[in-house]
Amino acid sequence: MLQKFGLIIFIAALGLFICTLGMNNYTLTSDILEKNFKEDALLDAKIEFASMIDQSYSNSYTFITELSEGIKQLNKVYNAQQEWDKKIYEDTILSIVKASANGYLVDNKGFMFLLTFGMAIFGALLFILPEAQKPAGIKNNGIYFNPAMTRKWLGISIGTFLISFYLALYFKPQYIANWTMLIDPVSKLIKGGEASRWFMYGFLYTISVLVMGIRYIIKYRHSKYQIIRTLSIMFFQTCIAFILPEIMSNLNLPSADLKNIWPLDYSFFFNYRLDKLLNSGAFGIFLLVWGIALFVVGVPVMVYFFGKRWYCSWVCGCGGLAETLGDPYRQLSDKSLKAWKIERYLIHGVLAFAIIMTIGVLYTYFTGSYNLLGFIPTESLKSSYGFMIGSIFSGVVGTGFYPLMGNRVWCRFGCPLAAYLGIIQRFKSKFRITTNGGQCISCGNCSTHCEMGIDVRAYAQKGQDIVRSSCVGCGVCSSVCPRGVLNLENAETGSRVMIAPDVLLGNLMEK
Amino acid sequence: MQHVVIIGNGISGITAARHIRKQSDCKITVISGETDHFFSRTALMYIYMGHMKYEHTKPYEDSFWEKNRIELKRAWVKTIDFEEKKLYFRLPNDDDKEAKIGGSISYDKLILALGSTPNKFGWKGQNLAGVQGLYSYQDLESLEETTQRIKKAVIVGGGLIGVELAEMLHSRGIEVTFLVRESSFWNIIMPPEESAIISRHIKENHINLQLSSELDEIIGDDNGQVKAIRTKSSEQRPGEEIECQFVGLTVGVSPNISLLKVPQGNMIGREKPAFVLGVGGIKLNRGILVNEYLETNIPDVYAIGDCVEHEIPPKGRKNLEQIWYTGRIMGETIARTITGKRTKYQPGIFFNSAKFFNIEYQTYGQVPAELPADIKTFYWEQSSGIICVRINYSAENQSVTGMNTFGIRMRHEIWDEWISSAKSIEYVLENLSKANFDPEFFRQYEAEILEKYNTETGSSLQLKSKKRFFSKIF
């Protein structure tokens, strides 16, 4: 009853949240143009937008589309004239849209924030918290009857929503300008200014991790491993990824997500970031050394002792969202041998791409030459990586495809850092999932609920340890096993059972 | 090339097929009328509860069978001609009474892995619509169909399948009454303390558990659909009528050997023989009788799994043991014999496991419900009332003989070693942490357990090794 009520509130808040996109009136003024265009481009802009200036638009879509069309025209001209520095990018359009907005939403940001975010969180918690009254234990009842979790109409709708959100966020942020406005009160509180689209995204991300983290903890509360692991994810997302970088920039320091590691953090060696770090004194140098030490020393040492789980399911932001917001979709990952094969080609391909791209970028940084080995254009390497991997793969596909292909699409098929961690985990690590003698009944819970698409059962029923480069150590296979067969362990590297025994424990027949 | 034919694609038959393929190049055919592919029978409950779909219960991809040259034939066997070494299939939709035959297949070696079938004890109304057991995929299908819109169900018989069925129905919001003949749940297998824990846990999960209560008859409506049951009146409680739209019969299973049976004539008043002869002279009793090599009395015909009755069971074992694991071990063993190395069925230390709602249960060695005179027992129960450990040991030399655990996972390998090498109870308790298989960060109870033993016996044992997080890593 309470839960139904919570669900209704959540859906209403979500509906309102979507409606806020069309809530404002817009008036473009020459004042706004002056603030957002460089002097040498201002005249072009004034001419281009002459018909729009001081006109009031009540339809946000019309206004934003007209504005975007105008900008497109301007950019076309600049492209033709090779005036690259005059070009106008998404963030400028976004801030023009924000500045032109007026109306109820602009005047009542705080109230609307409460009505959307506040009510959505409240409704979600009402839906989630009562679960704690039921007896603790694995409750996957009805997952396969739920249209949201089985690629039915609801799952496809959620997927479509997420994909559209990411497309807008990366490529057309002007259309979701009103959402950044909703977060302005929070932004003012934390960093004193208006919210950028990335602040809005970070806030939404963190809230999702926190609320769905609570859901996860309640669902798996019989397992202390799951509780502690989820608290870790929630901590790293909230404090290290979201708040700490804001504090750094408030202190006028170069801001950084201290737990983001190259090559997942693919822009780490980009010239503007290197310049910033090298020009920020001791703290900048510290960040540079920290970032390099993480992937040179931190990754191999930590993976040797703990497996890649120390990062992928305890620290990482992408992993954090997958484990919390994505948990309802974990069973949708493909377990077939074919998927495994595709996975190996893809993820290692991306790793190779990331390495070549970074070498190219550094080559350009140090030599000033834009052609690696004389024929590889480093700038287009860089921009195509950013577009294909950084935006499309990790964002649009990585999260947008949760309800379609499971919650770890990016981590499994695309993340170059996961590939790097995985190679070490596979060949030199104390980590393994141990199987317990002959106790497996081949029921398939472990494989079904493995988010990485590992056919855990194939190993368990043979009495072989699970040593797979992709395993992120979430521990769910062990949690859902009804017979106590699986356990995540760190022990001597040589003690991993890599070859299945002839017959399983419990059979004493003579050899 | 010899042709090995296996009837039955459950865990026994499939294990046999896989191991024969590993060790030989012969032609292998597996016949099943139940499903096209091997699936995990134990996972049927999870399909009903929506944790998984049928496809997830198949341990091997469909391409596995062709790749390993294991031929699968979907058909029910009608009869077997042991003289001619030939099987005859039923026609599809054959109601079994007509003498029609739908093709045949010849074998050089035949393995019978026929499984078992739910017991029915001749209750009035046991064949009404809405009355069934739970064993096969077809049972699951009919369960799905009959329980779509019902409100109340009754389960008769307190075993593992009974608890599973109760959990299944409850997950769909159906009100479940659970009739158990015994005064405490499963106390013919479990010692009283463990039995009490499960009884309590079943009730906590909102199942109406009626102990000391037996089914008298099942009552149908005009359409032949179950509408209620009546219980027998006993000293503890008077008989009563319980309304229900579904009755689950979970009073154990019997070897599925109807295929091999021939009418035996009137046995009333005659002494029951040790065996009867079935089709073609195969020796049957409750199951297919086999020697310690899993050979039947007919040359080149073997039987494994649930359908087997051991003429000479291995030491400490029953002659019928219908467990997933024994089926698997028999499959592994028969593969050796078929591929030329005649091998005795020799299961090691007994082990089993189950899950009662949220309580995980593991057992190693022998823990009978009633304590034998020469065995002592040590029992510890955590204050939550759902976690416990029992260790039985020899009164004479203190060596451990068996253990039960609820809510603490233990290592099979370690317990197998402790029991087979007759380690003393004191050794075991001091080293209990070594057997702990719980995930990291779980509370460990070894110290508490040892303390109880020390208090009870006046000893002063010390834990040898505690599973420490950092010592395990570095």
C-alpha cells in the first residue's frame, strides 16, 4: 500500500521533471548575445539573430531549434572561412538558452527542485524502505514477470528515455537547459554559481547511486559483503567524485576526480589538462604524479592482492551506477560463448585504441607535430576516441542500454581500464571465486544474475575456480547461490584451481 | 563403433553421456520425452518464482550436444526388447493402451536413468484436476496453469519439495496450508533442534504449517476440480475440511519404473518377494535392482540415478538414495565401466544441501534424526534461532562422524577430509575456522561455538586459526 503510494509519487515527480523541459518562456536580448559571443563574432550573431531579438517565445522547442539553426549557419560560415576560433559550441548555446529563459520555473527554482527531485526521492524511498520489513534473504521473486526488467515495453521505454537523455546531454544540451536550472539551487549551495550540464549530470548520477544504493543494501542485507561494498560505492561517488572536485575548484585548485584512472579517464594526457596541472604549482604536480602512479603502481598492486573488484565494484563511478541504478537489469547480460568472444575482441580493441590515441596526444604535446609516425593524425584520433568511446560507448550505450543488455555493457565490452585490470586479474592475482567441492546443483542462479555475463555455473559444476578477466567481484553469484557453493577469495596465486578435476568431490571410485 | 543408449536426460544420464564422451569415441544417444535438452530439475522452483526462465536452467548451450557428438532424441520409450537389444518408442499422443509403435532404436549398451515420480498413496480424489506433485517439467507447466488465479492451496507431506512448493506458491500470493504428518517438520531426517528451527522458519514466512496432520481425502466439485481437502482426525486435532483450489502432493518420490513393470497378479496374502521380474526379465523391487557396479541382471544393461535400488548399498548408505549428487556420482562411475574399466559405485563421505526459505542447510557425514547409542552429539544454536551447527562424534574415540549446519557455509573438502580421516571433535572445533566458507566480512561464530563446547565439557580448547582479513591477503 505504502509502496504503491511511493511509486505513484515517484512517477508523478518524474512526469513533472519531464514537463519542466517546456515550462519557460524565452526572450533573446542583445545583452545576452553580448555576454556570450566574442567581440569579433558579435556582429555576425546580431545579424543572424536579428529576427529573434526581443521576441518572446512561449514554446521552448521552437526557440531552441531556431537558435540552434542560427548557430549552425554561423558555424558553417566560420568553417568555410577557416575561422575555427570563432566557432560556437554546445555550452555557449546552453548558456544563451538559460539566460533567455523567464517564467515560472526561473522564478521558483527551489520550489520546483523540491517538487521534482525532492518528491522523486521521497517516492522512491517510500517504495524501497518497506522492503526491509520482509525477512532478509535473496528475493528475486517476479523479476522475469516484470516488464521493466525483461526487455518488455517498460524496459524499452526506460532504455529510450536514458538514451535520449545521454544524446541530449552530450550533443544537444540546450534542449535540457531547464534541468540544469532545477539544480541551480544545489549548485549555488555547493559552489556558489549556476549549474553546468556536467554539474547537473553529476548531481543526478550521485542521487541515483545513493537512492538505488539504499535499495541494493536492503535487497542484499543478509550479506555484509554487499552492504560494505555498496557503502563504499556510495562514499566514493558522493565525496570523491562529486563533492571533492567542487571543493578543489572553489579553492582555485585544478579540480580532479581522484579515483578516475587513465585510460578510463582518457583525457588525462590531453594538452589542456597537462598544461593546467603543470601550471598549478605543487598541487598540480601532485595530481599529475597521483594520476600516473594510479595506473602504473596502484592498479597492478591492488589487483594482485584483491582482484579488479577493488576498483570496478568498490570505487569506480561507472561501476557504482551499474551496481545501484543498474542492479534491476543485471540478469539481462548475455551469457553465451559468442558474447564472450565479442567481449574479448571489443574490450581489448578499445584498450589498444586508447593507448595509441594517448601516445599520439603525447607525441603532439612534446613534438608539436600533428602526425604520429608521419601519417596518423593525432587530432582526429583524439576527437574520434572522445566521440565514439567517450560519449557514445560509455554514456549512450553504457547506461542507455541497461534495460536492454544488462547493467555492465560498458564495463564488459568497452572500458579500457577494465581491460587492463582484467589482464592482471587473469594472469597474476590472488583473487578467484572458489567453488565448494561437489555441492553445485547446476541451478543457474549464479550465471543468470552475473552482470558480466560469465557462465559461473559452467565452472561451479565442474569444481573449477572462476578466474576470469571480466569478473568485477560484485559477489552476487555467491549471494544468490542456494547451496553455498561460491565464495570470493584472495589466497596464494598458485592455489587457484584452473583445471577442473576428473570427477567431483564425493566420488571415491578407484582411478 | 558401439552404440550407447541412455534413457533419461537428467543429471545422471547426462553426466554419464559427458564422461563417456570424454573417455571414448563411441556413439551416444540420449533419449528423453520430458524436454529437448538437459535442464536442472532443482531449478524448477526458480522458474515459477520468476528468478529465472527455463532457458537459464539449461547448464549447457544447445550447440554443446552436437559439438560433443551426443545425439538427443525427444521421445518416450514404450518398451524395451532386451533380447534383440532394441527400444521401441511411443507414438506421439499415444495413450499407452494401444499397441502402436513409433519407431525403434538398437543399442549395444543401455543405461537406464529413468528418474523418479511423485508418490500417491491411493487417497480418494488424488487424480482430480488441481492435484499434483512437482518433479518434471510437465509438472511445472501444469502447476503454472492451475495456480494462475487461485487463492488457497494445500501441500501434503513435509519434505524438501514440500517446503519448496510452499515457498513457490507463497511467492505468488497464494495462501498455503502445509500438512505434515510428523509432530515437527522433517523430523524423520533431522534431529529435533534443527527440525524445530525449520518448523519455526516456515511459520515465520507466513505458511500455515499444520503438524501432526494427515490427509484423509481430497474433495472435488462437479467439474472434477479440487475444491477442498479433509484431514484425518487424530488425538491432537479433529479432522477438518480445508478449502483449496490446489493440492500439492509431496510425500516423497519413487523410482520411475512403470515402463519396465509387467502386471504381477494378486499378491495379497503372499509373502513379498525380494524382487519381481519386469519386462524381459529385469529384476525390480522398489527400483531397478543393481549390483555394486550398477549392472542390472541383464547383460549390457545398467541403471543409474533415482530409479536405482542397490542390492548391496555402499557402507552406511541406503539402498535408495534419490539425491542430485548421487545421481551425478553414478553417472561418473558408469562412464568408466562403459568405456572399459569396470568400476564399483563408491560414493565418498555423504553430503547434501538444501535451502528452506532463507535458511541454507549443508550436511556432511551421518547425522541421523535419532542419535545412535555409540554416538555423541554437540549442538550450538545462535540466538537468532536460524543459525546452528551440530557435530556428531564417536563416543568411543571422539572422531567426528557427521555434521549439520544452518546459516554457516562450510567447506566440503575440509569436512570430507576431517570425517574420512577420523579427526577428533576437539581437533575439529579448534580448527573450525578452516572450514568456514562464508563470504568476507560475515560474522564468524567459531569462538562462540568453541566456548559452548568448553562450558559443556569443562575443556579449555583454543581456536587455532581465525580467518583474519589481512592475514588472508598478505
